[in-house]
Amino acid sequence: MKLLDDLAVSETPPEARRRRFLTGALFSSLGGAWLGSVVVSLRYLWPSVLFERPTRFRAARLGDLLRRPILFLRERGLYLVRDRRGIFAQSAVCTHLGCLTRPNPKEDGFFCPCHGSRFGLDGQVLDGPAPAPLEHLAVERRDDELWVDTGRKEERDVRLDV
């Protein structure tokens, strides 16, 4: 049992270093937590704004689509298609798991490289596992330009007369 006089004896150097290290670690962690809460509190004062591309955009010139029946706009994830009845726009995103479909050069239509779904030229499912056809999007003609609005869905039988 230690007596009161024994407590007055100074610590040995290893004990003193350990105590200084633990004290420094404690104050460092408390300071880090305080600094983190200040940063988060200040960040809260400025709004977080998400800038998105507009849903309505100029997709192509009419002459581009008259030369070939399918125009694939990879960066926008859609197709402009010309068939016997007219021109329409449809999404290139597979309805199974959201992969980007590709035009199928062997057949009239599209295929999904991820899981093998096949779609007809009008977007109808020919072979699964896709549960639904590709979405048709609103397209309009302004002079010699085709404009697509990805925010508006269109009925499957609607075509733009050429």
C-alpha cells in the first residue's frame, strides 16, 4: 500500500512521456472533432446546387437523319430513328437494369450488351429480360433542326412527318 509520502515522489521518465502522449492525443482528438463540427456548420450556410443539363436540346439536323435511319446520341442516351411513317426519338437506356443499348447492325433494332435484351426498331421488346419497351421521347422540328425534350414522354405511335 502506498503512503501519501510515496505520491510526492516524481514520476519516472517513461511514465511522464506516456502521460504527455495521452494528454496530447486527447486534446488533438477533441480539437479535430471541434474543427470538423465548425467546418460542417459553416458548409451548411452555403446552398448545395446541382446543375443539370436542360431536358430540351437541339439533337441533330434533319439532313443527318435523312442520310441514315438511326442516329445514336451516346452522350444524351437516345436514338433518333427514321422509319416509313416518320421520325421519332427514343431512350437508349435498357429498361432491365439501365445499361446503354446499342444499334444492332444485323437486324433492324437494338440490343443490350449487358444482359442480352433485344428491341425492335420501334423499341418493343423482342427478347428479354427487359420488362418494358424503350421509352419514346418528344421530338419537334424547327426549320432544319430536330429538337428533343427528354422530360416529356411520347406515345409509341407518334411520329414527326418529314
